[in-house]
Amino acid sequence: RLESARFLLPLAEACASLAPSISVLPMQRLCVRRFVDLARVGGRRANATNFTETVSASAFEAIARDGYTVARLGAAASVRDMEAVALRLMHVDSTSAGSYNGKGGVTRRSIDGTGFVDSAAGAPKEVTIQFHNEMAYATSYPKYVTFAMVRQADADGTTTLADNLAVQRLLSDRLLDKFRNLGVQYVRHLHDESERDAPDFYMSWQGAFLTDSMEEAMTKGNDSETFSILEKHSDGKRLRHTLWCPVFHPHPQLGELFFNSVLNRHGSWLDGHAYWGKVPNPERPYHCLWGDGSEFSEEEVAEIRKVYDESTVYLRLEPGDVLVVDNLRVVHGRTPYSGSRLLGLLLSDTVERGPCRPPASYIQLLERHSQR
């Protein structure tokens, strides 16, 4: 849903934006189908050196104001060029950027030997990636995430964003209070790697915990300090991994903000999938419950979806585009697509989750599990 009045630049401002001194523009001021061409900086083709030297203060202002910004380097930009720009805009260098593998939900491969990893891992292209803050299920998460469009899909594959500052204002007090009181449980079901060719395979416990040792996986997956439980599934094949998490985080400038992966972890996100769309939500690869183990009602899920739908910004990224997102504020997703698409994901340094406590029912669950 595009609100043209919100995105279209007045003609005079559009002309001014083409001046050589401007290298990055906030996306909320642009129509997503009419990006200003920033592939040249000061008359020169943008690359890792001359672009990062001329990144204007407007880029950082856009991130502070809107929670994201896009730099358009042009299709000729290399992945390393895009990485250099990303590191500059996230205020990190290559040694302090975050690592996804071993912490995220899936294992991702590097693109061209850079810090960018393939964002498509674990996400079927025929379904929508629902809104989420990156690694909201973890005990530490990146301050920023950057996406670099290397190859756009043949059709669709539009990137979506929503500002949790706006979302939080639209959610009902009843739902916000319930989130504060209960938090959520993020659940995933993991196969053994030997079952990769099975129709119900989605992810292996070996890939999730970066080990071939079941004993080590169980040690990593069972941790009362992080509210993590790993156990055998009742089907005798899979493992069930449950994490309790709060769904608010203190933003350094904006205070407490909604921070979550509820829609992206709720089983309904695989509705429409050829196989998983026919399986009950609780048995799908991912699912999300209230912190006390109760299911979200249809009305609760509908309210969350409606609020995010009303807050959605659609961005059609082109090769050479670098999107930097304030991960503590803005959620991201994408629409389904066809053809081959390669979008790089790069994390900034991380911030630790603050002190929190699950509801009594989950603490009791942890205690019962530790006694087994």
C-alpha cells in the first residue's frame, strides 16, 4: 500500500537532490518506483572509496528520523562496494560487525567472501516473509541490519518495512498489556540432517546449533539462563526448541519499543506453502505462543496483522541498492517472488537484552524440564 502523498518529492526538491553533494536519501521521501540515481558521486562512478568518503549527514539523519535509509550505488557496484557503504552507515568496521551463523534461525552462506550472507536461506520464495526484528528471539541482537540487492527477482520480491513506533501506537492497550505480562514463546522443530530429503524437512538441529553432536546440541539448547528448552518431539523424529522472550526493548533514543518476531514465527506464516500449508500451525517448522503456552487467538493475530498492514512501506530494491535499517525500531519482510533473487544480509554490532523474567508457568516448565 503506497500513500503517494507521503513519498512523492516536489519537483524542485527532486532537482536539488540530484546535486553531486547528495549521496544518500531517506526512503520515506522517495517514490519507490522513482529512485534518484545515485550511481555516480561527484561525476565519478560510485565505489567503495569515493562513496564512503562522500556519504552525507542526511543518511544518518534519515536513519534517526525514519529508522532506515537507502543508498543507490547502481548495478555496477560490487558486493564489496556495498559492504563498505553498509559498514560506514552502521558505524562499524569489518571486525566488529555481527555474525549470523550460530545465532540466527538458519545457517547462511557468504556472498563473494564478504560479510554479507544470503538472506533467502530458510525462506521459501513462494510465501511472504512476515515482519520481524532481526534475531528478536535471541539474548543479543544487532542494532542495525543492512540489505544489499545483488540480483532482483524476475517478478515481485518487494522489501517491506514497518516502524514499530507507529505500530505500538496503533495496537490496543489490551494486547500491549498482554505482551508485557506474558512475553512469547518462539518454537521451532528440527530434523536430523539425514532426513534432508524428507518432504517435511525444514531445518536440521546440526545446522541450528552448528554441531554434529546430539549431546552438545542438547547442552546448547537447554539453558535456564536464556529460558531455552530443547527436547525430543513426541513424533520421535524431530527436536522441539522453545525460547521464551520479552517483546519490548529500550531504544536508546525512543524508549521502550515493541520488538518481536511474532508474525514471522507464528505457524500461519507458511499458509499457502505446498506442504506446510496443509499442516496444523503447532506442527509447522516455526510457531509462536503466548509466554504461558496458550495459543494466539484468531482475533489477536488479525489485530497484529492489521496494524502492520496499515504501517507498511513497500520498497522495490534494484541491484546496487543498500538498505540500512535501525533493527531496534523497524521490522522488515518481503513479498513472494519468482525467479532467482540474491539479497545480502549484514549485521552490525549487537546489543544485549536487558533483565527480564518469564511468567510463573514458564519458570515451572523450565524447572520440570531440568529435573528430567
